[in-house]
Amino acid sequence: MDLTLAIIVTVVGASTPILIAALGELVVERSGVLNLGVEGMMLIGAIAGFVVQFHTGNPYLALLCGAAAGMASSLIFGFLTLSLSANQTATGLALTIFGTGFSALAGSSYSARPVSLMEPLFPAELAAHPVWKVLFSYSFPVYFSFIMVVVIWYFLHKTRAGLILRAVGENDQSAHSIGYSVIGVRYMAVMFGGAMAGLAGACFPLLLTPQWAERMTAGRGWIAVALVVFASWKPFRLLAGAYLFGLVMTMELYAKAGGGVLSIIPSELWAALPYIATIVVLVLISLRRDASTNAPACLGKPFLPSN
Amino acid sequence: MTLSRRTMIKIGGAAVALPLLGSTAFGQAEKLKIGFIYVGSINDNGYNYAHNQGRIFVQDQLGDAVETVYVENVPEGPDCERVLRELAQQGCKLIFATSFGFGDSVIKVAAQFPDVAFEHATGYMPAANVGLYNARFYEGRAVCGTIAGHMSKTGKAGYIGSFPIPEVVMGINALALSGRRVNPNFTVKPVYISTWNDPAKEADAARAMIDQGIDIVAQHTDGPAALQVAAERGIIGGFGQGADMSAFAPDTQLTAIIDNWGPHYLASAKAVIDGTWVPGNTWEGLKEEVVEMGPYNAKVPADVVADAEKVRTGQIDGSFHIFTGPIKDNTGVERVAAGVVMTDGELLSMDWYVEGVEQPA
């Protein structure tokens, strides 16, 4: 029982940054923009969050600055792809390379400098009982990620602004012709995605390992990008997907470290599960006839007004 | 899931375009250019940091006589060949490839540049212009294991490994053997995470093991993430690897294994300058100060420190070797007879675990 609860706590930690970054990317892609720079923006957010936490010790300020740094880096992408209509795939890849190098440069004088982890949001007494611990032992970003799933779902499907954003992603020419600013909407979406990626990156030094290490996100930005497709651009599926990935990533390690019941499923199978799950989901999606409409129709295409 | 990595070539020292000279001898009249390639970042506070400290040591000691260049974050694979070739073409006459997985690339590229001296750390494949050098990290592991055996309450240590290569297997075995010398029920649980540098995964591996009963954690990856988790969870302790990591976990690092590559790099550089370089095969340890121990934590009891020091000094004066028989493997078969010391060759190809090591899942 205690082990189960401990595993849940670890899974939540592993899933949260992926979920936050993927939620941002989901909104970006719903507006018709494919930003492959998530990994780079996360690293920029991670180093910004780390530096602020190191100097101020204020984790909320650190998260905020991580988000701001991620947003600033997304503006580079936005300017190139939206204002200059550069190729989104290439620009996104460049942003990841840039973020990796820039964060390494900015962080080079911060090695061997630990910071303190972000404190849990709720008082420790509330999390004293192991069962309550599962609910109340996390710090702010964990609860934030869950709230954002609902907020983004509500925004996309229940608000006018969300409808406009989806319209821009589905048919940019029509949205343009009835007077919406396609470029403006996409800038907002890209900046939101950058802020979420930066915040997700800042979670690494604040929640997981209180240090700065180059490339400390270690490819999780790419998992976030893949999850958006996996979730067929739907926020609640994204939540499930992020936790599925977090679960298998964690269970692989618990299965290796443990004996008994955990080793019934070999760790190799746990390690392979995300990929098996991805294939299964992609097959299921392609079996459904209406599913192809899930991908925003203008995804990855630069907007060039026809008139 | 990782991006195809762009490696950045950073040039240390003045950016002087050195003409490529068609010298075929190893002896150098002009400034010797030395290249280093690292598998990770020089800011990892561990393995790669230690190699880079060695580079800085050479530069400081030889000053204007040498120019050192390094490339960090070089993936173990085809890209490594490209980086090695570039360094050789830039005029490096001595190149240190500092990770086990660079071996195949070194052999290939060395054949194309017969006038360049290559040295491969922790490798096993020599060639006419490829020397091998290694450090007896297991001697440090034996000191750590002594402390772990004394201090662990659950009698279980966790060991985060990168890949099951002999270098790592040897370290796990040394920890287990030395721990069992003082506590016959001491066991070691290895978990391999298939990467040298993924702090979040190292941390989660540590969490997974701590949640399942270990109270000492050791690691053979590049960073201090596992130690930080040990501190966060308040277990008995862990060990720094590659460098003193006490800054990350002041109350938790019991001691550290510190790699000190500088003297070896200096000797090789001097040999190339003098024209006396020949491919060597060195494997030095505590005695030659290539491996050093960090300070003992204040919470390690005096009698434990004394025992650890006995192990340390015994390995320096040669009176103690951790891989002395009888040694059984973890299936109960006796692998080394009583009184026999394993040879270097046997150690460097070690692919079995000693008694007390749980078979990795």
C-alpha cells in the first residue's frame, strides 16, 4: 500500500512537466502552428527558473520567470514563422537547438550550485496520512497542471475566443476573410505555448532535481510534442496520455529496483509500453473515419492572405 | 527521443589558425595542440567535469607549450567519428577520448591519422597509435562499500548504473564485496537507466529504490541527482562520483570518489612533446592519486572512518585487494579461488555479479 502511494507520488512528479508543456503545444497546434521547439523552450525555462530560484529563493517568482523566458524564446519562433512565414518545422528544430545551447551557456557558471525544492502547496499536516499524501503533498505546478486541463478544454470548446482560435487553425483563409487576425491569434497561441513550456522546464530544478544540469529535460519536450498527436488534440486525452507516459517511465524504474509483484512485468516491457501504446492509439485513430478531422487542417502551414 | 545533437566546438586559448603541418613524427617543435572529447557536459559536476579539470591542469602546467581544445556532449556513435576527425584535421596531435563508448570510433579514426596520438579512457582496444588509460575506480568503491556495510541499517544499498559494461559491473561488485566484509547480509541492488546524464531519471531511479527499502545509494552516472534525492528522503547517505558532490547534499554525501586525471594528461602531453609517446595501457588508482577520496562526512562514526582508511591505505601500499578470492558469483558458483587475486584482464571483462548483488531486472 505504502509502495503504491509512493509510486503515485513519483508518477505525478514525472508526468507534470510533460503535461504542462504538452498543454501549451496543444493550444499552439490548435491555432494551426506546429512548434517543435518545445524542448528548447523548456530548457530556457529551466535555466531561467533555476537562476531566479538560486538568487531569490522564491519559487513562484522562479516559475513566473521560467514562463516569461519560455514565452520570450517563443517570440523568436513566432516572428520567424508568423511574420516572416518561415518554415515551421525547420524553425522549431532551430529553436530547440538554440534553447539547448543558450541554456548551456547561461547555466555554465551555475554548476555545483544546488537550490532548494519548491515547498508543497498545502500544510504538511494535511499530507500526514499516507492516503492524503497522494492528494496534498505536491507543490503548486501539479495542481496548476490539472486546473489548466479544464481551463484549456473550457476555453477551446466553450468560449468564443476558443472558437476563433480553432477556426484560425482549421481554416485560416476563412477566418481572415471574416475579419479575424490570423497572425495575431497565432502569436497569442505561440506565446502561451512558450510560457507553458518555460514553466514546464522550470519544474525540473524546482520539483524534480534541485540543480542545473545541461539538457536536464533529456528529451521530454519531444514526448510532449508526440503526446499532442497521441491525444488527438484533446485536453483530457492529453491528461491521460501524460500520466500513461509518466506511469510507464516510472514503473520501468520501480520494476528494476523492486522484486515481488512489481517484477511480474519485466522492466523491458515497461520501457517499451509507451511506444506500443503510441502505435495502438495511432492505429485506432486511423481506423476511425472521422478521426482525420481531429488534426487542425492548417497545422504547420504558413498563413499567406490570399487577398 | 533525443534530438540529433549539434556539438559545439569550443576552442580554448587564442584563436590562432594553426597551419596543418605534414609532420609524421610524434615529436613537436611547435605548440602542441591537444584535443579532448567528453560524452557529457563539463558542468556535470561529475565525470566529465573531472576530465575537464585534467585538461585545465595540463594547460596550466605547460602554459604556452600547449593549446588545449575540447568538445563536450559528443554522442557515442557515428557523430563521435566526425568530431575526432575534425580535431585531427584542426591539428591536434594528441587526442583524449574520455568515454568507453567512443572506442570503435577512436580505432577507425586513428587508422586514418597515423601521426596523431590517441588515448582512450576506460577502453580495451589498443592500436599502433591508440593508448588506453583508466583509473581503478573500484578501489574507491571498496572504500565506499566499507562505509556502506557499516552504516546501512537495512543492509541494502541501491546502485544506479548507466550501462552494464565491465567498468560499471566492477564498481558494483567492489561495493558489494567490501560491504559484505563488514556485514555478511549486505546486498546491492543495481538499476540500469541506459543513460549517463538524465538527472530526472536518475532521481526517479533513486526514489524507486528508496521506496523499496534501500538506505544507501551509489551511482555510476555523471551527476549528483541521486544524492539530492537521498538528502530529500533523509536516508543514511550516498557517495559522490567523479567529483566531490558535497555541495549538493552536505549531510548526505558520506564520501566521494574523485577522479584526478591531470597527472596522467600531463605525462602524456610531455611524452608527445618529447617525442617519446608510445601507446600505453595505464590503470592507476589510489596509489598514483588518479583516484582520490573526498572528505568523510561528520556523521560517519570514527571506527567506520578508521576501517575505511584501512581499506584505502591497504590499497595504496598493496596489502589489500578487494578482488581477492574466495569470490562467489550471485548464483553461488565460486569464480575466484581462495587467496587468488583477479587479474586486470579478468576485471576489465567482468560480466558477472558477486554474491550479494541482486541480478538486475
